[in-house]
Amino acid sequence: MTEYLDLMMFGALMLAVLSGFPVSFSIAGVAVAFAYLGWALGVMDVSLLGALGQRAFGLISNTVLIAIPVFVLMGAILERSKIAEDLLDTMGRSFGQLRGGLGISVVLVGALLAASTGIVGATVVAMGMIALPAMLRAGYNPSVASGIVCTAGTLGQIIPPSTLLIILADVMSNAYQQAQYEQGKFSVEALSVGQFFAAAMLPGLLLVTIYLLYILIVGTLRPQDMPPAGNHMTKPDRREVMVAIIPPILLIFAVLGAILGGVATPTEAASVGAIGALLMAGRKTGLNPRLILTGAVALIVLGLLANIYPVRLQRSDNGVAEWLLGILYMFLTLVGLAAVCLALRASVRERIIHDALNSTLTMTAMIFATILAAGFFSLVFIGLGGEERVARLLEDLPGGPTGALAFVMLFVFVLGFFLDFVEISVIVLPLVAPTLMLMGHEPIWLGVLLAINLQTSFLTPPFGFSLFYLRAAAPKEISTPHIYRGVTPFIGLQAIGIFLVWAMPSLATWLPDLLF
């Protein structure tokens, strides 16, 4: 029995998670129990747990993961400031006259919110409360409407910036370094968050295109399921569309452009995004839009000029031009700071900041507690021989590297029915990714395939998070079977997306190769 303790440990983890006990405590509790059992039976060297303190310190000092709370804060501020409501209203009135027009608007808004907030729960809840009733009033089939809202909300996990991609970048980079060590390379390369953000851009847009094509086809073949919204929706004028769409798009360009252009690290770009979100929230609280626009323009100009013409006033050889530029930079800083302070005061008065900080703290604590517990779990699992078993299993599978990857993708897909993407990312992927890379699979491409697969876990019953979010926000006409039936074709569309990226690796590798 002792030689199967690692398998028993994984089975015990599944049972503990399914019991409903908090996930991080379930993971840590199973690790403690099996560490003691392995030590008592003489099959595990308990001194291996001495590395636990080093893993905990590595987690809290990880410069990659620092970006998570800042990106979460950016998304929380945007969600609390009702940006999604304006987008949904404007896009719905723009496309509502078409068959499937409301569905098209929901997918487009989901893509915009994904690139600006990256928070799945907030997006699904917002669209479930705003778009879903409008779709039902227009005569949409409840299952079709539920499936569109759920799926559009999950785009926040594959379109950067996303929490999933940040965690995955850290996991895949560590696995890549481990694979290089095992190949005898001691001058190892690392993978960056920026590379994964760039790699996920085209696959994310591919998924959006697939969803839109599906909606157009269904709207043509089954018009009774997705009728036009009718004449009660007035089409927005050009100014309304610009006011609703341009601020999120500028925020997206500021954040992703800074990362992909090499101007800022992900953490620095997340800070830029949080300031931009705060300014957008200030506009929603009633501050003069010209004041907000002036502050935003001042900060953008400051960032561009300081990057092109950096000035250090402490140098003794500065000329008149340097001093004039320095004075200009200080003026732009003061203008931007004044706008940020006014927006912050208005957001505090409206309690936007209070709610955003509370949700950020909750989500960040959950993610980091899970990663820390998973580090404990993997140490014990390795001590019980689980890592060698996984490597042997993958190497012995028929089909070589392709068969091993197909097995891992199917295994991750099945785990997605029961586990959250964080648990799968930090428990399962560190065990299988190094072996897959040693078999010759390109790490960036492999990471994108896994990211799309993990995104699917938000849609798979019975524990898909998007299903729970929509169930909580949906009107009473929507039942759980409606939601389950609605997401089923979109799970198939996700599989098509995975197949296309698998068949055409350049979809994931072209942009990072170009930029990095």
C-alpha cells in the first residue's frame, strides 16, 4: 500500500475539495496528514519539509505575483464605478436591431471588460444583471442567452491582463528552468509575464471571433432563439459610442502597450491601470470630465516624454534645455496628481474605494493562500514519489510527446469540472509541465493551450465558477438547467479554439517572437 501513497494523497485532495471545506485549508490539511503518514510508514524523508519556509519566502518576494493584487484592484475599481453598465447599454443599442445583435454586443463588451478588468466574477454578474433581462425581454431563448453571458464573462481569463496568465507565467517559467537544469543547462532562460500576455492576444481574439461567428450562424438558422431587440431601443449617436468605448480602450492601450512595448514591468503597468481606473471612476462620480481628461493627458504625455527624454536634475552638466524639460515634467506631474487626488476624494466619498479594496483583499488572500498551500502539498507529493510517477506515466504513454500532451490536456479538462484554475495551475501543472517541455513542446505555446483549457473550467458543470456567478445574478426565469444547456455548445467552441492553436502554433508564438 505504501507505494501508492502519492495516488491516495491526490484522491484525498479531490474528496476534501468536494466536501465544501475552504480550498486552501483542504490542500494544507491533506498535505499535513500524508506527510505524517509517510513519515510514520518510513517512506518519506520529513526533512524535505525544511524547504517549506523557503517556498513561503519565495512566494511573498515573487516580483511577478506582486502584479496580481494591483490588477485585481484596477478591475474592482472599474467594476464598482459602473463602467460595464455604460458599455452594455451603448453596445446593446448599437447592435440590438440585428438578429443575435444583443448577443454580439455582450461578447464585444465581455472582450473589452476582459482587457480592462480581467475579473470574471464581476463581468458575469454585471452582464447577468443588466444584459440578461434585456435579452429575455427581446425574446431570446433562456439557454442561449445564459450561455452567451457566461462565456463572454470568461474571456477575462485568456485576454490579457488576467490573473490566470500571471500565475501561469510564473508556473511555466519555473517549469522551464527546471527542464533546462535536467537537460544539463545551468545558464537558464526565464519566461516573462509580458511574453505570455503577447502570446494570449491572438488566441483570445480568435475565441471572440469564434463566438461571434457562432452567434451569427445560430441567429440565421434559428432566428426565433435570437430575435432583434425591436424598435424600443434607440440607436446611440457617435458621441455616446465614443464616450462609452474610448476610455476603456485607452486604458487597455496604456496597460498592455506599456508591457508589450517594454516600457514598464507588469507590476508598473498594473499601477498605471489602477490610476487610469481611478480617473475613470472619478468621471462617473460627477467630476468635471475636462478636469479628468486634462489630468489623464498630462500623465500620458509625462510618461512618453520621460521615456524618450529622461532628465536627471541632480547632474551638474545639465543645460538650459534639461532644466526647462525638468520644469515641464514637474508641471505635468502636478496636473496629473491634482486630477488623481480629486478622483480619489470623490471615490472615497462614494465608497467606491472601500468596496474595491475589500474585494481586492479577499481575492488576493484567497489566491496567495492557495498558492502557499499548494507549495506545501507539492513538497509532500514529491517526497512520496509522485513526481517520478507522473514523469514515468507521461513517458510511457502511447503516441510519444503528442500522446502525452493530449493526455494532460484531457486530464486538466476533467479536473476543471471539480477544481478551480488556481488549484490546477499550482498543483498539477508544476508536476507535468517540465516533462512535457523535456519532450520538446515549446513552453509559450504549451502555456497558451493550458490557459484556454483552464478558461474552460469556468464553464464546465457542476462547479464552473461562471455558472455559480450567473446563477446568483440571473432573474428568476433562468433555471440551473437553462445555464447548463446554454454553456454546452460554447464548451465545444473552446475545444475548437484549442484545436486551432494546437494545429497552428504561430497563433501563440508569432507575437512574442516579434516583440521579445
